Amino acid sequence: MMLVARYRAASIATAGAGALAVLAAWLWAGPTGPVSALLGSAVVLGFFLLGGLPFLVFGSGGGARGAMAFLVLGLTYLLRVLAGVVIWALAVASPRIDRQVVGVTVIVCALVWVNTQVVVGLARRNQPPLEL
């Protein structure tokens, strides 16, 4: 998939952090831990990968198409946050989900994603500026 290729390093690092979270959650929370950690890491991956969708559709170059991508990104951000809240509310109502594990996994995976994107971005040289 094109989105995964664009965010390959962050996807791999976040999936790795999610796998470690599944193991740690199994030790910490017992049988409800792995499912909870898997849910948390899936929410983070889905949130960030769907955030790249406007740039895949409209492009990230300058001009009207780049401006449209940022407009769509801004408009869909609220929808992605609301979807995360709905998933959280439905999940914690289940006795098979540990909300602390989901919360910690979301925080850890989001930090891994963001930091990986920063490191990858700083490693690139001679990147053209984004012109709108």
C-alpha cells in the first residue's frame, strides 16, 4: 500500500512497539492485556496512516492541490479524533479490555511514531520546502 511505503519506518517502529506492548501487557494485565495492547497500537497506526491519505490523494506539492491536501487534513483530523474516542468508549465497556493498557499503549506507540518521523525527516538532506 502506498501509505505504508510513505511511512514505512514509522509503521515498522510503531508495529514493533505494539508487539512489545502486547508482551508487556500480557505480563502486566494477564489475559486481557494482549487484546488491549493490540487495540491501542491498531488505533495509533490507523490514526496516523489515515492522516497521510489527503497527501496521497491530492499530493504534497505546492499550489492548489497542496493547499487542498492541508484543508482536507484539517477537516478529517477532528473525525479521526472522534473515531478514536468512540473506539475507546466502546472498548472500555467490554470486560475483555483493560483501559489502562490501551491508554499506555496509545501513548507509547504515538511517541514512537512521532519520534521516528522526526528522525527520518532530519536524516533527509536537500528536501525542497513545502510551498503553498
